[in-house]
Amino acid sequence: MARYWDDDTVYTQPSAAELRRKAKESLQMARSRGRKYEPIVARTRRGEVCTSWWGQAWCRNLEKYADYASRLDRGRGYVRSGTVVDLKIHDGRVLAKVQGRRKTPYNVEIKIGRLSEESVQCIVSRCSARIDSMEKLVSGEFPEELKDIFTLEGGLFPTPREISFSCSCPDWAVMCKHVAAVMYGIGIRFDENPFYFFRLRGIDVDRFINVALESKVEQMLKNADIKSDRIIDGDSLSELFGVI
Ligand SMILES: [Zn+2]
């Protein structure tokens, strides 16, 4: 069992089973007090934490930053132990409760900088241009051909300078395992509903869908015009067949 020093006191690192038990107790406590916790349930036991390509891409984006890479590692096991007992995604921030050694879960807050209006316009128009993919998108599935709206500069994925975080545990000055667990928890939430990406980056999903649908209607009308131009009238028909 691993031990570490903290404020001149020796603490014992809780095992995964212990964390699981404590997390369950915290959830029961919250329920008995009428608090609505939304826990993160990891679907994988090893390898990728997320199951969708966009959730996996979210994790890979964070892992590629050197400052995060070594610290994120601890988050995988932590989120799989069911420690993220509550995680809510709001406009530009994530509020979460993570079970640790203590009885009461720690409070984690992750803030993500707002996208510029220019970036929002760019993302919306890029999505709208790919009409065939919009139906999948509205049904809650991100088509892989829209991958660049996440990964390009100014896209939906934040860079470390756009991310700030805090945790109520004693070692939050660096990215602690609770924050790391929440980072993976966000990816799992995205698996469940990719539109959380838009909410997190401050993009109004209704506006996004409206713009996309308007664009689709315009496209359909254009197609209708093209078709009507192709309808051959009586005169051209006679020309075509040489009917006298
Ligand atoms: Zn912490």
C-alpha cells in the first residue's frame, strides 16, 4: 500500500475498493439530502477511457500537452474507481465532486476560456456546409468528417492556456488526481452527448442547429432550382427529338 507525506502526517493511499465504497456512501448521503448528483460511470477497464471517437480525441488532445501528460495518468484509474460522484457541464465551466481519502468529496472546478465570436461563426459555418452530416449531428452523433472543427486551431478543443482549474484538496496547486479524474470524466460525459462540447465552449446549441437547418433549407431550395432548370419544355423537346 502506497504512503505519502502531507503536512507532517502520514496518510495511507486509499485502495480502489475503498474509494468505491466511500463514493457509494457519498452518493447515498447526497440522495438522502435531496441533492441531485450526476456520477461518471466509466465503460472501459483498460486502454481508452472514452468509447466515442470524439471523447477519445478529447483525451488525446489533453495528453499531448507535456505539462499535463504525467499528471493525467493518475486520473484514469481514479475515474474508473467511480470517484467522480458528480459532474455538471455549464457554459465555460465544469463543476464536479470527487471522492478522495476524506469522507466528504472534494470540489473541483475547471474553467475553459470562451471562444471568440469569430471562431464560433467559423465552427457553425463549417458544420453547416456539410449538410449530409447534419442529420447525424442533430441525432446526437458526431460524424467523423467533422473532426477538424474540434482539432483545428480555434476549434472546440481548448489549449492549456485556455484551461484553469482548482480543487479543494490539500495538493491542488499542481494538477491533482481529482482534477485529472474530472478531465477524463468530461470525455465520458461527451461520449454520452457530444453537444456538451458546444455548451462547454459557450456555443448556444439551439442557435447552432437553427443556423445549420436554415442552411440546409437554402441548399434544398437551390437543388430544387437546379432541377426545375433541367425540366425540358415542349419546344426543347421537339428540338431534341426533331419532332415537326
Ligand atoms: Zn485535488
